[in-house]
Amino acid sequence: MASATSKVAAPGPALNGIKRDEMPLQDRQPLEDLRMHRSRIAIDLKARTGFDCRSSIAQIEQDIAGR
């Protein structure tokens, strides 16, 4: 079980640096898979009790949005 101080690593710049319209169609699937994975992580973190995961959730949601 994770401790109260654990954080989820967020590859913000990695997702932000990739522009969907500049990617060949076959290369988009790995990015979409990563976005889906991060969405599942955010859902899991929101469901947890006893931990303050707000900053991790906010970072993940920013990454998903591509900001």
C-alpha cells in the first residue's frame, strides 16, 4: 500500500510535447494508450480515502488534457 507521501510520476512534458495532428496515424495508438492508462490512475486515486492525492490527480488531469 502506498504511503501518504507517495506521488505518481507524471510525464507532463512528455505528453505536452506530442501534438496529435503532427503524428502519423499508426503512432497515435501508444499515446492514446498512455492517456487511457493515466485516466485509470486518476480514477483510482479519486477513489482512495485516507490519502491526499489532489496534487497528483491535478497533474494527471493536466497531462491528459495536454496542457
